[in-house]
Amino acid sequence: MKLGQQLKIKQNQSLIMTPQLQQAIKLLQLTNIELADFIDKAQLENPFLKDSKQINISKILDEKNSNVCENMNSSLDPLKQESRLDLENNFDTHISSNSKLENTKLYEKEVVKSGTIKSAGEVIEKTLKYKVSLREHIVNQININFNEAKNINVAISMIDYLHPSGWFIASTSDVAKDLNVEISIIEQTLHKLKKFEPTGIFSQNLAECLKIQLIENKQYNQEYKLLLDNLSILPSGKFKQVSKLCKISEEKLFQMIRFLKTLNPKPAEHFGIENVQIEQPDIIVKKSAKGWRIDLNNSTLPSVNIDENYIEEIDNYNLDEKGNTFALEKIGEARWLKKAVEQRNKTILKVTSEIVKKQVGFFRHGFSHMKPMILKDISDSIGMHESTVSRVTNSKLILTEWGIMPLKNFFSASISGLENSEFHAASAVRETIKTLISTEIAGKPLSDDKLAGILNKEGMDVARRTVAKYRDMLNIPSSSQRRKQARLTRFASN
């Protein structure tokens, strides 16, 4: 056997993930707000990037968006090589050619009714800035009612264990362990916190919450004590049994129930544990004379601005080799970032326009007309890879006439139809179930079997267990529970 060394030339093709391509992919999956943070950090590291906050607003309004529609002719652009984007839309939807000026701000219209506020974000900030949160409200009371710093710290820490309803449902022993204090201190502090406003805050269950409010209203007595002890029986509709346990007539029971309904079972519902954070959409879709208008939300969309004057100034200096290399590198990074952000925006518009085209029934009529769709349907139509579509739709929010929703919600599993009828989106089936239940007769709720029968008549091949699963996903009680609730409501209103 002869051993030896040989030199051979072999040619093969492979995709190399360059740092620029990796960054371009990262930009694609960022939301507008995340992109703004990314650009802010880039401006700190690159002297050739202008701070967008320093740019004159009038210049932004006058600037034509044609520079965004021009896509890089450079063959060095990795995004262009991968996606081969095209802005043409061959259906009754158009993308704004001057969204910075023409965007009618549907999102802001719902918030800004008058005045000269520039954006909905500013209105939200100004509104929430002066709204006292539940935490602040309780902390103010703690500072007044507690003296020792240790007790104040324990009381403030216990706010973090409040349920959004305002109940303190955590175990006192677990809280004591977490805060590294004796359980007796937790119990003493909790007893004091239960006397705070709003009335019923820090209650450990519904019965205690109602009891505190009854005491506040000077209505608590032995009859109410017995009623609260048997509160769990009320939803079953066994009013005769409850009236016997409370030793009162049914008529008196209904009077007491009516008064309980005037109390607030969730004391914290008018507060936010923290200031409410309203997320702004990344994309805005609205109806226009030409069909459907698709815009990126310019109130949150950042722009990359290159300081050309500074670049020209640097060119006039005789820099040494090290300085010249640094300048060229940073100028190249700045120009590439600008192109990459423009390409990201175009990609989002392209994907969204195809989604609107395929889901035009939803945009016209609502959730019940949502069609089944998968990522491949979009990627095949626009000539992109599924992973690109996935990155675009992930974490992005879209504003429609039916509200703000995640872009990924347009992708839904399909439910087969009967006898060659068209397929239905699972989300549309859920919406139909929700509509049917909302319009049912209160005393005669539709069972899962009946709902399945109605859906089958409408061409949706859905089994009873599927209806039950979708009903649970919508947090809708069973027909028997709805019947009991209707009965309780009827008696309580008499």
C-alpha cells in the first residue's frame, strides 16, 4: 500500500453568514421601538450618524419618501442578493409613497381629538404621567400609617404580591420566607394593609373583600355572614338551600344579593399596579379610495441620517493611515446601516401587503372572515424564504379597523369544510362560536353539541370536542354554567 500527499483543487458553493448579513437579519425582526434603540446605540459609536432628534421637523415633513423606495443598486448589498424585493402591488392595495407626510395617523386619531400634540405616544405619555398608580396610592398610605423604616419596607414589598384584582392571595408563610421576616410580622402588616383604600384591598378572598365593604357601608350582620360563608353555592342556583342556611326568605336573599352586586369585588380594577404601557403598532392599515393603504407607524419608526457635511469635512483633512482607515470604516458602516434599515422597511411593507391581499375578507368584515394561512403561502407569493417572513411577522403589531393585533395572528390552522366547501381558519371558527354564544337566549344556552351542529350547517366540519376546546380558549363557561349564571342574574335583578 502506497501512502503519499497530493494537492487537489475543489470548487464548491456555500452561504457564508457575514457580520453584515447577520446584522441585517437582526434588524428585520426588530420592532420599531427596538430598532430605535439599536440606532441610538449606533449613533453613540459612529460619528458620521446624525442624531435624528436634532433634525428640523419641517425638513422631515418636506422630505420625499422616494429615497426609501430607491433600493440599493449596489451588488454588495447582502439583503438585495437574498430577497430581490420589488415594491409593485398588483391588487387593490397600495403602499404609501410619502408616508411621512400623507399618513393620516389612524392610530393617533383615536387618541388625539384636539390640540397640537404631535403623536399618540406623546398623548399617552402625558396622560399617564399624572395618573397615580395603585402602587403609588398604597405607598402614600404606608408612609402615613407606618412609623418604623423596617415595617415600611415590609409593607411596600408586600404590594408586589397583590393580584391584579387587588386581592392578596399569596401564602403568608411564603411571603415571610421570601422577605426573610417572621410570619407574625407579615400577618400584622397585612391586617393593617386591609384597612387601606380602596376598600377591600389586600383581602385574601372574595368573601373577605365583600365583608370589608359591607362593614364600611354599615350593612354587615349575621345574615350577611352566613351568606358570605355559603357564597360558593350561589353560582349553582340553589337559592332555596342558601336561604335556609341563612335562615331568611328567598325574597330577602335576592335583596341581599342585589346589594352585593353594588360592591366592588376587584378593588384594584380602576388602578394599574404600574402605569399602563400601551404598545404602539409597527404597521397601520386603513381603507382608502384606492383600496387598502399600508404605512409604517412614523411616530415610532426611526430613520438613519448620515452627516454628509462632516464626511466632506473629514475628506479635506490629511489623516494618517490609522485615522483614514477608521473614518472609511465608520462611513461604510453608516451607509450600510441606512440601506439596511430602508430594506427592512420595504420588506415589512411587502410582506404586509401580501397578507392584506390574502386576508382582505378580514379587513373588510372582521375576524369571522379570517382565512387559513401559513408562512409558506406568503413566502411563495413574494419569492422570499419562510424564515424571512417569520422574522418579519414575529413581534410586530398591526393596527386595523378591528383593533391592534400581532401580525402573526393572521397565520392560523385550517378547519376542513363539508363536501368540497372552502377551508376555514381556526380563528374564524372561534370567532363564530363567540358570536353564536353572545347572541344565545340567556335561559337557553347552546350546548357544545348544538354549536357543532350549527357550525356544520354553515359548512364548518367541527366536532363537539373541538367546539369545547375553542370555547375554553375563549374563556367561555360551559352551557350548564352559563344557565346557572343567567338564573342568578335574573333572580338578582328582580
